[in-house]
Amino acid sequence: RIVSKYPEAFAQMSRIAGTASAPSDGPSLMRQRSGVSIQQVKAEVAVFTAADFGIEERPTMGDPEMRKRVQQEVERLTGMANVKAFFKELSRTVAFVERGGDPRVLQTSLNLRLTGNPGTGKTTVARLIGRYLYAHGVLPRDTFVERNAL
């Protein structure tokens, strides 16, 4: 990790003054030159990461930028407390899986039936649910298919 972070510290070598007169058939003494201080390298080495132990850190599921945008859209919805509660619960479930929980928790059936009068936001909420699930990494692609019940 340190070698990859400070390649110049391990790549640049120069002869020590006074070794030019040494015989050419023997090994020459080399010294490293770097702009990185030894205290800085010591500070980096003092902190262990998961990669130091061969453990992969789990990336966040989905796209964090898209998560923010979708979350802002959810917050802009007027009323719809039950819909907002659904999104909060889904966020908590995704956070649980990101922290090391069982990913099968997210592999449940999300068949929904949205009912209501015309103009109440059923299609808007359905599209938002699809984008939300994709942004949180639950769905593999961002496609929304509208179906008519007739």
C-alpha cells in the first residue's frame, strides 16, 4: 500500500557522494531520495486498512450521487407519509446489507399495487420507486415498464 502510494520514494535512487572512486566491479551503495518525510510514511504505516489483511472493503451499493438526487425527489413529495416511510425502511435495509448483513434480505418480492384516484401520483411514485431501488443497488438496471391493469 505504501509503495503504491509513494512510488517516487522507492523508485528514485542516487549514488552516495564519494562512491565514484570505488572499484566498478564491486556493489555500489545506493540511497533513496524522496520528497516524502519519514514521519509522513510512519504515520501512513501506523494505520491499518482492510486491504492490509487481504480483506476487501464493501463498496456502497448503487450510486451515491443518484441516491442524493432520488432522495431529494422523495423529500419534495407533498404529503404521502406512508410512501416516505416505505423509502426510509428501504434505506435502512440497504444500509444493513452494506454493513455486512445478509444480501438475501433485499431479494424479496416487491410486487406492489398502487391504487387511488386519477392524479394522486401513482405513476410518479412507481417511477420513483424504480429509480430509488436502482440508485440503492437493489435493481440491476434502471428500466421502468408501465402496465395497464386492463
